[in-house]
Amino acid sequence: MNTVSLDFHGKQLTATLNRGETESGVELPHREPPMWYVTIAGTALTKLPAQPTDTEATVRDRILAWLEQHPDMLDRDQIVLGGG
């Protein structure tokens, strides 16, 4: 499982697993622990640490918990890239 999709309040979100390597298995120069990158309509929202026991259901639950803590992030107009 490399991607998890879910619909939340009419918004399509996707979480993509990054294991710190390219698709061919080549390790990236700045290795980071495996992360789920969560996007809405192609715009990055957040990243969540991956767990070895992750299932589609547990990843969805973690995304939903994050969304409940950050409800304003459902509106792409509220997303400010670069932190500014």
C-alpha cells in the first residue's frame, strides 16, 4: 500500500507513502523516516510519520484525527505554502 484516498466533507484527500527512496529503491541523499504526505487537490497539507503496522484504515483514522484538529485546512485558500 503506497496511497490511501478518502473523501472528507466533499473534499478528496490523498496520502502517499514516502519511504525515503525513489520508486526504484535508490536511497535519497537526505534520508528521512517513512512519512505519509497528505494532499488535497494536489496541494500539500501535512505529513504524518508512517508506522510499520499501518493499514489503510489506520492511516485514514490518523488523517481524520489530524483534520479534526485542523478544520481550517479543508479550504485550499487557507493553505499558505512556504509558511508565509
